[in-house]
Amino acid sequence: MAHTDKRDRFGGDSSTETDPTLRRKATPVVTRPFLFLLFESGRPLAGGARFALSGVDEVVIGRGRRRECTRRRVGGEIHMRVNARSRFLSADHASIRESSGGMLIEDLGSRNGLEVNGQQVSRAILSDGDVFSIGRVFFAIEYEEVPESWDADPWFGDLELENADPEQAGLLTLVPDLGLRLDRLRDEARRQSPMTVVGETGTGKELLARAIHRLSRRRGAYLAINCGAMPRDLIQSELFGHVKGAFTGAPGSVGYLRDADRGTLLLDEIVAAPPEVQLALLRVIQERAVTPIGDTRAHGVDVRFIAAAQQSLSQAVVAHGFRPDLRARLEAFVFDLPPLRRRMQDIGVFVAHALRSAGVTEKDEPFLSPEAGWRLFRNDWPLNIRELVLAVQRAWASARDGEIDERELPVPRAGALRRKSDLKDQLVAQLRTTGGNVTEVARRMGRARQLIHRWLKRFGIDAEDFRS
């Protein structure tokens, strides 16, 4: 399959991650194509799947008794078949083959047709950013960076999440680079050192923290405290506890830290913790003991700390005066969670999680209308996974006979899927604004310089033309 660069909406570029503990050794990477089964409207609890396209000459997608991918060699070509269980799929519904213009997808005379970006077509060249739907099953082809070692077994990259453990939702992804980092996180979860999870609001930091706690096999409780939402005059008492009579009307409390003994404590919005609380937390981490307010005795505690923040703690040290010594302790391990707009391959994963969290099972026979399915991909979900999950759960609460209708989902802000031309226009606009400064363009777009250079080459743009 032809080589092209990854686009902005799906996955992003892995080199933008700032996680030093996950990149101690440089691993040679290559860019390889994948077919992503993003979502099944008729089986929203099934999650998604990923199929490697390396060396494949033709793909046929159609209906089968179960969801599966098979490959066979015919003459000098490799033919791949992907089946899904949708009753709206024809036996042989559509084919994909490389052409001189790119990836050519064709309808094979199906009953229900082919849609690319919501438009009915019989054949089309797939561009960066295109989502296509056949038989109410949504797909995309993406080029992802993977370890060079994967080439030893070119189809090693297949991944099926239909039977994944729902309790591991925070650790599930179809994005190869993110999946590799999550594998390393699984190893770290079994250790006891503090860690920090960084990501925009709603990216699943608490979902990930709960998964880390389960993997750690710590016998104590998992607790979470939002350092930004708790009143400043109460946060010390809530964290460290207080003796009876420590202040007017105080009945006595052991506090979150002792409640989380032998367990895990998530310090959400840690940057918002007052300076005196930061100092006390530092002492707890160093001495593994806590002194309640009004008490003179220290109580030993065994707590695994997970801090959550919307920006790196190193940035918080400069911007907000966060304690550098506490930052050093909490950043023993750092994990960056990308926003949903950079991992839209995982839409199906989070829709399944949303419904299962609401108590939905296969017996309820949930399904989405065709337009409801498209709305999942037309929306840019600025509040990330949390917004998507809440929208799906609200829609399910209003569903009739198991159907989630598009009217129950948010109206897309952009109105349509992002297309390749949008990316080019955005790139040109940033080049004009920055006077052709590629480094600054990369910073503003949240992408690596290497990716910006690849985009420039793809669109035939010379950054020198924008320099005065």
C-alpha cells in the first residue's frame, strides 16, 4: 500500500510526546499503513480493531459470521479480507486497492452503498482525514509509526478489542505508538514509585489512574482528591486528617492519606495545591508518614501517589511557582495522554466504555442510527473523552427500543469532517503568521518539526517563501 504521512486528526505524531522516562533508548521506527475498523453502529459494545496493511495488494470488506481478518497469497499478490457482522453489509461490499492517485475504494455492487465523509459514492480516492462507512461500519486507513522490529512479522500489528476487558478501558487503544507506551506503563504500574499523568481536561487521566491501581495489586483503596476544587482552608484537613477539637466543631478525621494506606491516591489538578500542602505532601513522600492537624504524632502510611495535571510540572514550576523538589518526586515517571482529537481511532473503544459504564449489555441490543454514527466523527469533542462519554450516556438514556438517534448527540461544531485541504490551509496560515518559522509552526500546531517538514513536502510548500 502506498506511503503517505499521518494526518492531524487521527493519532498525531508520536515525536511530540514529552515523556522522558518512556524514551530512554531510541528505537528505530518505520511508517506503515493500517486499516482501522473504528466503530460498528449495529454493535457499539464491540469496540474497534486494527489490521496491518504492509505488503497487502487488495482488501475486500464484507459480511461474515464474526469479525475477522484473513490474508492469502494469490500469484504474486497478497489479498486481505475483513469481515464484520453487520446485517447491512453485503457478502463482498467494497474493495480497496492502490492506484496511481492513492488508495482507491470501490463499491462492489452492495445493497447499502459506500459513504466517504458522509457522502454517497461508488468509488473514491481516499485522502488524509477520510472516514468511510459501509454497512454502517466505519473505517479509516492511517499510516502509523511503529518499531522497525515489527517488519519481521508484518501482520504483528493486528489488534482486536472486541473481547477486551472493560475494566482496562483506560489502558486500551488502537493507536500503535500510544499502545506501546501503555505497555510500558503496565510494567511501571507494578512498581510503587509516584507518577504523573499529564493531559488536557477530559482526556481520561482518572480512568488511567484507576487502571494503574488495579494493575498494581495494592490491597488498599483507590481514592482521588481534586486539589483545584477543594476549598483552600479544607484541603490540608482532608488530606492529612485532624484530631478531635483541632478546630471548632472538629469531630476528628483520618484524612485521605491514611484512608489510602496500602492503596493509591490520585492528586488531581496537583498544580492548584497551595504551597503549604505541596510542602506537606513532599514530607509524606519522603518520610512515608503523615501528621494530622492538631496532632504531634506521625502515622506511617504506604501510599502510591499519582498526580494529574493539564500541563507538565516543569512548566508549572516556571508558570505557577510549583515546588521543584515536589515535582522531582512526582515525576519519577511521567505519562502524557493525548487529546481525543489525536486518537480518534479509539472512538469505538470509548463508546463501548460509555455504554458498559451505564450498565448496557448485549442483551439490550443497543445500536446507533447511521447519522448518529457519523456525528461521532464529525464532532471535534473539545472536552475530549469525558464529553464523548457523557454525550453517549445521555443519548442512551433517551434511546427508544435500543436505538441512539442523532438528535440525542451534540450537533457538530465544525459541521463536517476535516479534509486534507483544511490541513493545508491551516499550515499556510501558520507559516504566514510566523514568517515561515517551521519550529514555531510546529509549536503552535502541537506537532513535531519532522512532521511539519513532511507536510511541507507533501503539499509542495516552501517555507522560505514566507520569510521576509
